Amino acid sequence: MNELRPVPKPKKSDRIKARHERKASDPNRSSAITESAKGETCTICGICDETIVWCHLPLRCAGFGGIGLKVPDILGYYGCFKCHTNEPNTGWMELLIGFARSVIKLVEEGIIEVKK
Ligand SMILES: [Zn+2]
């Protein structure tokens, strides 16, 4: 009879290393995009403060992302805390404008490249 033995839990440092390796190889993740939010202006309301982060668009319902999966990093905008938390009450046109302004900034700053 086979004896069931508990599987040893990997060390925390090994789990963190594995997570970084997964992120680095995932084409939908870009720390260059998410980290570029520091010092940016909110592309929804125009405020510039320390709360600006890269906000992922709420597109899980449209099949981008899913349970345990974030929407790809490119599908987002620079947003302040107030706009990010108010996102469920924000119209799609406002979010689209924020996305468009953010993508233009990413191109202007060379974070994403449009091939000629
Ligand atoms: Zn804002």
C-alpha cells in the first residue's frame, strides 16, 4: 500500500524566484509599463500626485484575463487613486480616452515601439 506523504512546501525565496521567472517570460507583463506611472499625470482627470499608478482596464468580462489572471499590462491607463476607485462609475468613453492618452505617452517615451 502506498503511503501518502505530505509534499514539502517550497521555501519562500524559491516561490518568489519562480514568480519573477514567470513574470519575466509572460509577454502580457511589462514592469516598464507599470513602473512608468511614477510621476505621471492621471489621464482621466489630469491630476498629478503621488497616487498615480498603472490601472488595468476592467476587461475581464470581455475575455481579457480571468480568475487569477490580470488583464494584459498594455490594456491600461495612468490613473490617480480617486479615478481608479471610481472606475465602476466611469463611462467607457472616459476610460478609452485615458487608455489612448496613456498609449500615446508610452510611445512618446519609447516604452512601447511602433514599427515603421
Ligand atoms: Zn484621476
